[in-house]
Amino acid sequence: MDREQIIVINCGDPGVPANGMRYGEDFAIGQNITFLCAPGYSMEADSSAVRTCTSNGTWSGIMASCQAVTCAAPSAISNGVLEGTDFEWGTSVSYSCSPGYELSFPAILTCVGNGTWNGMVPQCLPKFCGDPGVPAYGSREGLSFIYQSEVSFSCSAPYIPVGSTTRLCQADGSWSGFQPRCIEPTRTTCENPGTPRYGSLNRTYGFKVRRERPSLKIIL
């Protein structure tokens, strides 16, 4: 009795990878099937982009597998932090600055299909407090007006300073203390008012004192 011969007609449906697509619907022996990944996905290194139906009824190569495109971590910036931890295709990240600093420009970076970031990395620059001015009859030391800078003021003789003689540029972009002024010095003591005839001086501060002897009056 002759042995029955089995003839393989095709290799069967090879399937479609997740997040991918297939080109070719003929699964007969000798036919090729091509696989591609959807935008934002790339084929894993050990996958087969083209598979052939072999004479033994199986597909050559390894089933295609598509993985999400991932961008490398964006550059770090001085005095700032990265906002966002998802670096896959289509996601966006931004930056924020430490207290006392501000972004050189608003920046949002987006991971694109080729695995790179679209957008520019900003800088964190120290805040500017503005020129604190120079008081009349005075002078200022210090020419830097950015965060953590310090300026000091002095007055020309005989003027004396009133206000803050040293000011610091603060994290909110304002100067510490109060704007100084140079004013003329004032008396800190009173002249001796003298002692009236037939009277005496009572040294009590803050009061007007008058003392009379009997039968004698002070005439003002």
C-alpha cells in the first residue's frame, strides 16, 4: 500500500504585532510578509521585519515586536529641575527654577518619533532687583543688582544715613530693608538754659520746671 503524501499548502496567518501593521496576505510557500511599526514605536532588534513561508510550512525569522520609542533623559540645568518623568514618544517635559532664579524663556520639550527631543533647553538666570539708586549727598558701593548681590550706602559729611545702609537682592526680586536717605545731623542735647537770679535749676528731663522763692516772682 502506497504511503499517503501530505502536501502543505501554506504557512498560516503569521499575525500582526501589537502597535504594528502587516503588508501581504498571501501565506503560500515562498511568499514574503512585511511588518512595520506604528508611529512612535520601533521594532525590537531581534524581530524580523520580513518573514518567508518556507517549504516545511513554517515562517522564517521571529515574530515582529514593536516597542514604544523612548527619548533619553533631557539635559539637566543649573539652579533648576526637570518637570516630568515620562520620556516616551509624544510626551512633554518642562523646567522650573530654584528660588531666586527664573527661566530664560518658557520651554516645553516633546519626545518625537525618532527618539529625540523637539525644543530648546532653557537656562535659569538669577532674578534682577533693579537699580536701588543713590541717595542725595551719599554714595553707593556695589554694581551688581542680581539675586544675592549686596550693595551698601554711605553719606558725605556732615550728613548721616537714615534707613538701610546695606541692602540684599532677595529671591522675590526685591531689595531688603528700606531706601536710605542722607539727612543733616540734629542736636541730641539741649543748651544750658541758665539759672534765674534768686532761683535754682532742677535737672529733670522731659519736664518744664519752675521754682520760686517766697515773695519773689520770675517775670517772663
